[in-house]
Amino acid sequence: MKRFTTMVVLCLLSVLLLRPQTAFAGKDKSVDEIRAASCAALKGTGNLGVEFYFTFVPCYEEAGNNKLMLYIASASDGYVTVEVGGRGFKTIKKLIPNDIIPVELGPGIAQ
């Protein structure tokens, strides 16, 4: 009886171990298919929005023309307001579709 039980257990184990290999045989996806599926899952996410908060890390300020640049792009025309709270800096720039609008910030304003 013990030998019969051992044989049944071994048969079940072999079936369970071999089954995943045959179940997924021929279903390997290429890198392009995986990439396309990942891109489809990420569609609808991105950096589009109407309000952003970010910071510049303080750095060593050398003598000369130091500046921090902020680049803004948009798919449509309109206006963007860049404001640095607590520093009294506020500027409004006109957006041109599919163009990059630079905003220059001095280290005393942005840091």
C-alpha cells in the first residue's frame, strides 16, 4: 500500500511539473509584443496636466551668468503662468503648439 501511494504521488507531481511547460508552449512573446502591451497599458498616463509643483535643489552659486531654465511645451496654444511662491516671481508666457517655451529663473528666485 505504501508503494502504491508513493507511485500515485510521484505521478501527480510529474503531471503538475510538466503541465505548465506544455500549457505555455508556443506562446512566447517577442520583446516588441511585450513593449506594445506595456505602452498600451500606460496610454492615458503622462505629464499632461494643468498644475505642477517641483523644486530645484540648492547648489553652489558661482560668479557670472547663473540661471535655471524651465522648458514648457504644449500640443495646443494658450497661456502658462509660472509662479514662485514666497519670492514674488510671476510670469505669463504664450504657448505655441508643439514648440518649447523657455523660462529663465535666477538662482535667488528658484532656490
